[in-house]
Amino acid sequence: MPKYYICLDIGGTKVLGAIFDSDLKIVHRYKRKTKASEGIKNVEDTIINVVETLLKEYSIDISDVIAVSAGAPGIINNDTGVVLFSPNLPWKNYQIKKAIESRLSTTFYIGNDVNLGVLGEWRFGVAKKKNHVAGIFVGTGIGGGLILNGKLYTGHHYKGAEFGHIVLNIEGPSCNCGQRGCLEAFSSKVGMSNYIALQIKRGRKTLMSDAMSDGLFKSKALKSAYDVGDEVAIEAVERSCLYLAVASGNLVNIFSPEMICFGGGIMESMGDVFIPKIVQKVDAYCLTSVRDTVEFVAADLGDDSILYGALALILKQ
């Protein structure tokens, strides 16, 4: 009888895979670069390779697996397994469920990565036993997830909770989505990198000059520069936290959640700096009577949030 689950976190740069046992514990992991620029077939081959490598290294067969599940960026129909659009992968109206199931001969589920990250924290992590949770995951971009009345809320056609594209300043910086002044344009790694690059272009001296690669900084480098008082690094962090506080205040007023959970790579490396600053600023942007009942916390599953959310997607079925 099958007793394992394989869960994947599919991103523009890597596919992280894990095997969960019947006790819902991770027993094996494997990661491989995505190389999304090489096209749909290459990404699909990478997903298959990760699954097959997990099976081989842990000495089990696909018949031992109850299902395979994944989180990926983009607008994804959870029911049909069709990716309508993905910003970091070459997928548009892509029937990934059908493609993966035909190659693996097992059931495959997929959902938006941050939706699943929040679902993972709600089912297994810091948001367990909460009925109303908003999640903001800060990485290269910014994604959102929402638990309402104890259920994952994804909106009409699974297009909801795009918190990264809340417009906070109509005259703000351009965002990759085509709008101006989105939260993502201010507070994501891309947004902070663009701000830092602008300061360098203006001739300001900063330790971040050596930390930039392909237009983005390394998260550890930002933390190091911030810790030694680098002015540009401090400004980038303060600016990011301000707009995260403004967005969080709006979410507090709209949804009155019990908790706002912050995850993603930036929070992994700098959550101890970011969250206190967000909490310090947020009162100016929401109703005190609503704010009083909201916790602001860091995700505690780290890089595994999406993996656990993918597991929760299987268990939900």
C-alpha cells in the first residue's frame, strides 16, 4: 500500500523536492536548477528528474507514492491543474497536471506557491489552529496567501490574494506586472535591488556595490551591510519595511485577520530586522481597534513552507 508523498517547490531558479513519510515527516530531499530560460520541455524534464532522483536515492518506487504535489509561481487552477500564467516560468495556459501525470503514472496536484506556503503554515506551522490568516512572502517578488474561516481563499478563477500588487503609490516605481507603485516594486528583493542600484548610479559609496549580481543582491550581503551601518543598505531596508507596514495595515482593515505571517527568502535572512520595524510602523496605517487583535509573526517552516503546503493540498483531496 502506498505510504509516501512527494512534494515540490518549483521556482524560476530551482526545483526543490522532498519525500514525506506516513507520519508526514520529511525523510529525503533533492534540489536541481530549473533553467527556465531553456523552455517548457526543459522545466518539465527537470521536474521529472527531481522526482525520479528522490525515488532512486531513497530506494522506493513510484507505486509507493500516494501522490505528487507542487507549488509554483503564477495563476494556477487547482482543480484542473492548468497554469494560466507564470511570471518566472515559460508557462501560459499550460496543462501541467496532464503532462506530469502522463510521464509519472501517478496523481499530480499543483497550486500557487505562496498560497500553498500560507496553507502549509496554517496546517503545520506558526498559523496552526487560526481561522483567519494573511500571508506575505517576500523574496525576489512578493506573493500573498489568505486563510478565511479556516479555508484557503483563492478568489474567482484562483486569481486572488495578489498582495504584492497592491498599489501604494500611483507615482511610484514601475513594477514587472505593468503597474506603478506596487508593494513588490518597493519591498521585494527586486524593488530593493533597484533602489540600491539607483544609489550606486548616483555615486554613493556602499558595501552593496560588490553584492549585486545580475541586478539582484545576495540576501546575506544585505544583512552584513545592514549590521555594520551601511547607509544605503539601511535605507533600502527602512523603505521596504515602511511599505510592508502600509500594505499590512490595509490587510488588517480589510480582513481583520488573527495573524499576518511573513515568509520568503528576505524574511529568512532578515526577519529579525524586518518584523519589528513593520510592527513599529503599522499602527499608523490601520484602525487601532482592529489592529489590537492581530499578531505579526515570521513563518516557522522556512524554505519548507511550500513543501508542507503541497502536502496539505494532497491531504485535502
